[in-house]
Amino acid sequence: MRHFITTLPKVELHVHLVGSASLDTVLELARRHPDRAVPTEREQLRAFYEFTDFAHFIEVYIRVNSLLVTGADVTALVLGLARDLAANLVRYAEVTVTPMPHIMMGIEPDELAEALTVGRRQALAQHGVELAWVFDIAGSLGYRAGIETAQWVLRHRPEGTVGFGLGGNEVGVPREKYRDPFDMARAGGLHLVPHAGETTGPETIWAALTHLHAERIGHGTSAVQDPELLAHLAGEDIPVEVCPSSNIRTRAVRSLAEHPLPRLLDAGVPVTLATDDPGMFHTDLNREYLLTHEHFGLSRGDLADLARAGVRAAFCDPARKTALFAEIDAAEHGQTSPASL
């Protein structure tokens, strides 16, 4: 099964650029900027990434984000992510970038857009991974930051821009508060993919659907508490981006035994498997696929279906989807497609 997973082509639809950084990448940046209170030694950094709860995770995430003070820092992060994705046979990824904190750290708006475009081109040339961007609001920064995020995205629109999101804390951050920036993004032709139902109940998911016109739901694990919501997600073919290791590491879910992934699948909800913040959670997409086999009993065919669900939920062009489906079919039947050689 491990061999099958390593040969299975995949997409990654829920991965944050800052949280994707490997220990080596963060150590490089921490040593470049030693005044940012991020550990500069490997074992200390590992301990730094042991989270007590979701609020502590957000605190650490903000600290790591403070290491990105130039466009070159951002490009380094993009290339590190592309390298790690390629090692997991990820062909296409939609990467969540939160622009306002980077700009608040002193990166010029134009410089940030250029750094992402340069990184995206180099990622394809050096690692064969196509990256797309989902730009999200840090909910804790408030409504004004939401408007400024939408304005930045619509003004700069780096190559590969496909979506608009809302992340960070859910508690005390009602989804409906951000209706205006989401309306701006929708009018600008962007897909809408807010987080919801990770650390709050199904009412947050309903709010994301009703007020933000969500096309996919980031996390959405609390949907299992509401049979009507499960039926709605399944009936309307609205995918949820499920990140098992993340949910355990942030204590959003207490244990794998209680994880709602099997119930989401049983209800017919489209599920795409993702890593969220793989550098911080010491995981990668291959490990997430193996975890679903070992803990939830998903078979070879089930895992191939998860990969296909990711392709269906992606915002890439139809030709790319057709090619990815063919690769997944070949891998499921023990064949090697030319693209994976």
C-alpha cells in the first residue's frame, strides 16, 4: 500500500504557504532573521511546533509568518513547498496565501505579487508542479483587512490566482461579517473557499454557504453533527477539504478514533484529502493517504477515489483534469503513466 500511495498522482487543495515550510526552510529563515523569536536549532524548533490547542497553533503560525520580510523569503517558501509536493507526486496544488500579514511585515504589495509569480514559474520548471493561489483573509485582522485583501487580489492577481478564502480563528469571527469582500471576489471571477466548521459547529458551515457562497469548505469536519447539512453537501456536490493530522495536532479533533472522515464519506460528501500545514504538523500528503488506510480501512480503490475527488474539486482547466484522471486510472491498475516517469 505504501508503494501504491507513492505512485498515485495527487492534487493538494488545502495547504497554507507559511505552514508548509519544512523544518529546514524555517531554520534557514529563522537564522536569516534571528530577531523574530523563532528557534534557530532543530530540536528547539520541533518543540516549538508542539501545540497545546488551536489558539496556540495560531500564535506560533503568526510568529513563523514574521520571518517573511522580503519577496525572496516568499519565493524560497514557494520553491520549498514545490519540492515537497513533487516528492509526494502532487501534480497540481492550490496554495493558500494570506497577503495582508506579509504586507504588514514590510513586503511591498507589488513585490509580494512578483515573488509569487516568480516562485510559481520556477516551481513548474524545477519540480514539475503546477501551483495555483487561493488568497485568504486572516479573520482575526477584522473586516477592514478583508476588504484590503480583496482589493489587493483584484488589483495584482498574480499568475495562477483561482480562489478567495477566510482562515484563522473561527470563534468570534462570524462568516457573515466578511460578505462584502467575498462579494467583491466573486464579482472578480474568483472561486470562494472559506474555512468553516473546524473549531466551531455546523452553524459556521451553514453561514459560509449562505453568506459567502462557498464552493468548497475548508475542513468542515463538524458537518457530521447535522444530518441536514450532510445531505445538503452531498446533494449539492460541495467538497470538504479534510486534513486529519492537522485536526489532531491542533486538538480540533481529540483522536483519530473520533475523526469524522469516515462519516463524511459514508454520507456521500465529496472529500478531498489535504495536509493544511505540513511543515508544522510533521506530515505530507503521502502520509495522510496512508493514515486513512491504516486508521479508517480505506482500500486501494478508495484511495484512488479520494485522489479523483480532489481532481473534481480542483479549479484547474478541463484538459489538466482529464490528464490527471488518466494518470490516477493508470496507477490504480498498476501501470506507469508517461508523466510519472
